[in-house]
Amino acid sequence: MFKRIFWGITFILFAILLIVQALGITINIFNIVPLWKMFLIAMFLYWIIEQVIKKHFSHVIFPLVFLVMVFEDELALLFNVPGGDIAPWWGFLLVGFLLTAGLSLLTKKMPFIEINVNGKNKHGRKKDGFKLSGASVIYIDCASEANKPLNESIENDMGSYSVYFVNTEAYEGNGTLGIDNNLGLVTVYIPKNWVISNKIDNSLGSVQIPKPESSDNKKVLYLTGDNNLGTVLVEYVESETEEPEENLNKNQEK
């Protein structure tokens, strides 16, 4: 709801400003801050507010750094920096990287549990969802909770996820996979006799879901969550014919 209201008001406001500018009406703020910079402020402000609400404090550093880089001339004038050059571009990025890394180390949670996949133990995250980093492969056991609809969630922050389902013959449909994808790639592999109901809230990203090849015996999987400046892909597979380790090796070879 916040996302729709924020962007709805923002787009209407900027449309009005463009009309006013086209009519030649003078607005003093345009002489100080160009319209395109104002739009960048709105974009980064939204991102910062959303990440603070989610308590992802390390995610707000680089947007702030980019804003400082965009407004370097104005800030140099404000703080009387000679030449208008506060720092080289690599200096800004280095500060952003160090602050992001430091906050990530201080706020990152590490509650591991064991997840049973086809009789073998795999390390995964806490029970209320998966949260890994880098290039990761997740196996979701459809038989882990008997007589209950599948309900799992994953969070991907600037990484690459491949999500596989095992024991798919036990899946009865109407399960939910929540995806919180931020500046990353999530690829979900599902059997051909499943169908996706997409309810992901997409912000400046890409959600690609192919059409089902058949209309027979469809079991619905609901995709929910947020995709922020990232990519979510869904791919259909023949069946659960390979062991998870074989799929993992193939994914790593790619």
C-alpha cells in the first residue's frame, strides 16, 4: 500500500511539474535543483524509507552515497569546498562499501537449523525463512509439513538464488513462496504440472513467468513478496528426476 501511494503521488507531482515547466512558468527551485535530480531524490528516498522499515540499515548506505555524488556541486557550495570537488568518485564508493560491510557484520543474524531433503541434512536458515548470500541453492521439501499448505519465504540481498522443490509428489497445491528480492536474481524451478499465481509487488525490476505448457492437473503455487530492482525467473522442469547434489553441480558449472 505504501509503495502504490508513494509512487502514485510522485508520478502525479512530476507530471504537474513538467506541465508547468513546459508552459514557461518560472519556479525558483528549478534554478537550484534540476527536475531530473528531484526525481532521483524521490527514487532514493523511497528505497531508504522501505529499507529502514524492514530494518535493513546496511541497504541505505549506497543510495545515500549516490545522492551525495549527484549533489556534489551543491554540497561543495554549501560547505565552501574549494573547486567544488569534495572527493574522487572512488573515495565515495570506498566509504559506501566500508560502511555497508560494517553495518552488515553488526546486524547480520546467523541462526542456522537443519533442513531434511530426501533423507539428507542440508544447512539452511531459520525456520521462518531462508536468508543466504552470494550464489546459493535452496531445496524446499514439499513433504516436510504433512497436511499443511506449503509456506516458505526467502530473502535475497544482491545475490543469486536457485530454488528447487523436492518430494513434489507430496505437494497438494495452494502453497505460498514469499520472495523478498533486492538487487539480485532468484530463479525458481517448478514441475510442469504446477502453475504460478504471481502476486509479487515489482518495483523497477523484472518478474518473468512463462505460460504453462499444459492445463491438466495444475497445482497452484502462489508467489508473493517484493522485487526491488532485481529479477525473478520461473522455469518449468520435467520432474524430480535428479538428486539435489546433481542439480547443484550443474548450477555451479553454469
